[in-house]
Amino acid sequence: PPKQITLRVPRNIHFALDKSNISTPSTDILNQIAAVLKKHPFLTVELQGHTDSRASDQYNLALSKQRAIATRNYLLQQGVQPERMLIRPLGESKLKKPGNTILEHAYNRRVEINFLDLRGVDIIFENQDADLQLEK
């Protein structure tokens, strides 16, 4: 088995209302995640796309997929191999913050990066909100 190591890594990015493009603050977070993935080639990730509760289930599922794909595409550009990433659109099915405030909606518009094959790696996941995008 590989030597036990401990990593600190962010595990989520956020999106603007009705958008799937990666913001500049989110690229900084994804760069940290890409660096961890490149340093530890046995790690794989599931990219879970999420939306807030507004709009139809069908629309939100499609938007959550677009967000997960945008995240994957950014990580691909950083050199992460496609076979190490799984897309999972979840729409509004797993809200981070229930409620109807602008702030709660902003927390729900996200992609969570779940590390799957850890092989003895102890990862301290850090939920972050530095890239939170509030509606204007």
C-alpha cells in the first residue's frame, strides 16, 4: 500500500444565477484541485453539479450537467485525464442550504468535487465560499 499522506484541498466551486461558466475566483480553486490530481495520479473524482431550487426539475438537471461539464473541461485544460473524472448532474435534489434567500440560493449553485479512489490518502476537505456569486 502507498505511504499515508494528508492533503488539504477545497471541494467545491460556485456559479452565478443561470450560468455554467467558470468564474475567475473559481479558476484559482480548480487550479488547486488540478495540482492535487496531477501530483497523485491514482486519485479520481466525481463532479457533482447542483442548482438552486428555482426553475423546473428538467431545466435544473440540464444546468447542473452543464456546470459539471464546464468544471471537467477546465480540469482537462489543466492536464487532468478524462478517465479520472465522472460527471454526476443532481439538479436541485441535494440543496446545500434550504431556503429562499439570495445567499442560500448562491450556496446551492455549485459543483462539488468528490474524491473517490483515495488509496491511503487522508484528505481534509475544505468547503469554501470565496467564489460565491450573489445575485444583483
